[in-house]
Amino acid sequence: MFICVKSCEAKNLLPYLGPHKMRDCFCTINLDQEEVYRTQVVEKSLRLPIFSEEFYFEIPRTFQYLSFYVYDKNVLQRDLQIGKVAIKKEDLCHHSGKETWFSLQPVDSNSEVQGKVHLELKLNELITENGTVCQQLVVHIKACHGLPLINGQSCDPYATVSLVGPSRNDQKKTKVKKKTSNPQFNEIFYFEVTRSSSYTRKSQFQVEEEDIEKLEIRIDLWNNGNLVQDVFLGEIKVPVNVLRTDSSHQVLTQPRDNGNKSSKTDDLGSLRLNICYTEDYVLPSEYYGPLKTLLLKSPDVQPISASAAYILSEICRDKNDAVLPLVRLLLHHDKLVPFATAVAELDLKDTQDANTIFRGNSLATRCLDEMMKIVGGHYLKVTLKPILDEVQNISPTVIVCDLMIVTEHFRNKLFSTIVKSSMSCPTVMCDIFYSLRQMATQRFPNDPHVQYSAVSSFVFLRFFAVAVVSPHTFHLRPHHPDAQTIRTLTLISKTIQTLGSWGSLSKSKSSFKETFMCEFFKMFQEEGYIMAVKKFLDEISSTETKESSGTSEPVHLKEGEEIWHYVLC
């Protein structure tokens, strides 16, 4: 299962009650109660924060709700929850292909309770040892389904079963079930409903009128906290008088909070989401044998536009739906390099200006983007992550006071690390860069820089620069950096983007759009730095075998009967 989420913007949020009237807002994306992603903080937004971010992630488990929580960032205290949008899994298809404004709902203990309880009640008549008759309530708590996660992990649930009335509160408890959100209790509890003295000589025995209207069964669900306090998961209440007409009653219901406070009805604002949802059943791999064989022949088909892989990308409404599985399949079978080379050659035939080489959003560029994300993860971790961690740990006051000094320090450090990292570049990336370089030289034989532009437009513009400014998307950081850190990373990323435009290294300072960045760009125009970049590009686009040990991570293909979900919000 996969979900792609685009959180656009919020509007009409409740006004801030403090003196500044401004909010620092962010939005989290949750599966049930587990946070999986969060947006960056939108600072000083009055009531209209614009997030405009897209997230794509794999879902390793079933879920009930896809939820979006809007927060007001608070540095000194706990972040304030403004409201949420919760969409049931089965309702996602109703919003497919639509951009919708969802009203924010209040976040309270009632709205956070989730799951279902399967319960069976029976009323039996028993003859006691002294010959009198009493009635016995049998409570069979069978199972629970979809209980919430606790801190992102399955809980250790148990249930208390109580018979509650005006003058009684008899309570019993199930065993604790370990590490599950779907506990199978299958335990039976017995409660005496009427005393033997209440027996009268009637044709049948009934629960006393005054008792049955006031008695109820209450099931409280808890997470066993071991050394800490147990966490309340919800409760259900069933009046005993449901057995008045039927001696057996089954319940499958959702628990609720045990508080008495009602939810707020104030208008909390709205959140705009763009949702596209599809659901596919993925069968065992042998069912796809003929299709796989046809796709793997694609690199050998002439022209490449007549190949099965190319046609598949053209008929998909969204190319991304085809590109990612195609790249994974071809990469797994060592067919990606010839296919990427063929579609890149097709791109070059339509390119008239060497300065715009591989700048479009074509099948070739998308294939290389996905390939670099898949195989380049370890490469980024050994080159960028230590420096990004160091940037993250700098005091915000230092960044504010000495932004240019801090940026220059990390720019130099990052540049030095990158140009010395060629031996860590994955072999498959080097092979494709070699092909791009050769084809670019043949297409523009009179341009001495194009062989480097063909490589730098990918490795700098689409790989390093993107990873620096959005480290969370490459799993280099768990969440968005704070606003001050983002400014620093953005400036560093801009200097790396300059390396992607090889021709700009020989231009004067006045040719750049941002005049305040001229001093940063000036360094890269020095001969020593140009030669260092050139040497790095030569090394990662050569045919020499690189050290493969530890430089890449294996690509795993999904197999077996699974349900895949694609959601674009």
C-alpha cells in the first residue's frame, strides 16, 4: 500500500488570542494515531497558512483513518492542536480526483478513540443450592479490532468488565494481550443480576423492573503501562434492558471516551487537500510473467518509443504511477542503464539548446530521479548527513546573527565533501552518467561544456541540491528543519545548484538573479574550484569500476497477494 499526500493550505483558522495575532502553523499526516510526516512550519501566518507540500510513503499495515492535524507551533510549551481532518479508509475513493476543502474538526478525547469491540451478552436462569432461582448475566468479551497505536507501536491492551447500578459496581478484568491492536480476549464473566429473594412464583422469571432500567454493562479498554500509568483507550456501555425481549444480545461497536465534556462546535477553519485514490490487488509474481518479459525487452526495442515500458508510461494518467515500478523492475534485472540511455537519447534529439539539456520533466529525467532516490540513499548518508546534522544542531541565535558566515562555512565543507566522494557514488549512477556524457558530446560537438552539464544537471541540480533543502524526503532527517535552519540550507542549496549549471561558472557576477548571492558564487568561479568540480564529474562519469561494498542498498521487489493504495492529497 502506498499513499501520496499533497497538503495545500488552510483558511479561516481561529484567530490567535495572544498579543501578536500571528500563528506559526504546521500540519501532520497520521495513519490512525501514528504520525508519519509533518510539513514545515509556516511562520507568522494570520489565518491562511499555505503548506503546498507533497509526501509519498509506503503503508506497511492496515489502517482505519488517514488524518491531518493542524498545529500552532509553541516553542516554550506543547504545540497547540487547532483541529483535524479524519477520513475513513473506505471513504478515500469518494474524494478521488477532487480538490476539496475539509472542515477542521475539534481534537478531543472522544474524537481520538478508535477501534471496535465484539461483545455478547446472555441472561441465564439458575437454581441455587437451596432450591431458589436467580438470574445470571453472562458477558462474553470476544475480541477488539483496530485499537490505536501507542507512540507508534501496538499496545498491550486489556479490558475491565463492570456491572454498574445505583448501588453496585462489580468489576472484573481480562488478561493483558501483548503487542497487538487486534486482541482476541475470548473471556467470559458472570454477574448475578437478581438476588434469590426476588424470586416469585410466575410462569417465567424476569429481571425486576426497577433493576433492569438502571443496570448497565461497561467495558473499559486500557493499555497496560507496566511501570508507567495505564493509558485509557475507550469504553462502551450497554444497558442490561436490551435483554428484556431477547435472552441473547451481540454487540460490535466503537468505544467512546468516558468524559462528559461535549465537543466544541466552533468553526475551526478548513484544510484544502487534493486526493487521488486507487486500489490494486497485487498477485504472486508468476501471474505477471508475460508482462514482465515484455517490459524487460524494452531496452532492445527500436525505436524506444515503441517499447512496452515507454508505451506504459504514456498511457498512464500520471507518469509517476508507471515510472517508479518500471525503474524498480528494470533496476532489479540490470536493464535500467540501457533503457535510461535510450530514452535520454530520445530527449536529446528534441533539445536544440545545450544550455537547457535535461531540464524538462520527461520520462528520461523522471527515471533518473527515481533511480537516484533508490540507489543513492547510502551515498547521501555518507556525504550529506553528517553535515546536515551539524547544521541542525547549531543554536538558532548563532544563525540569526551570523547567517552568511555560517552558510559560507558549511558551503565550503559541503563542497569539499562532495568533490571527494566519487568513490562512494553507486556504480549504476556512474554508468548512466557515462552514457549521458557521451551522447551529449555527440549531440553538441562544438560545445566543450555540454559533457559536464549533462552530468551536473542530475547530480547537483536533481540530487545533492534537492537533498540539502529537503533532507526529510531522502530520510536524512526525521522531520522538517526549523525555519532558521531552512534558510541556511536554502542558501547552501542555491550554491550547489550553481554547480548544476556548468555554464554559469564562467559568467560574471552580474548575471545572477540574486545579487546578495554573488559573493557565494564568486568562489566557484575561481579556477581551482572549477577544476575540482570538473575532476569530480570526470570520475563519476567514467567506466572505471567503483567500490560497490557498502555504497548502495539492495532493492526489494514486492511479491505476494497484497493490496496497494495510491492516494494523492
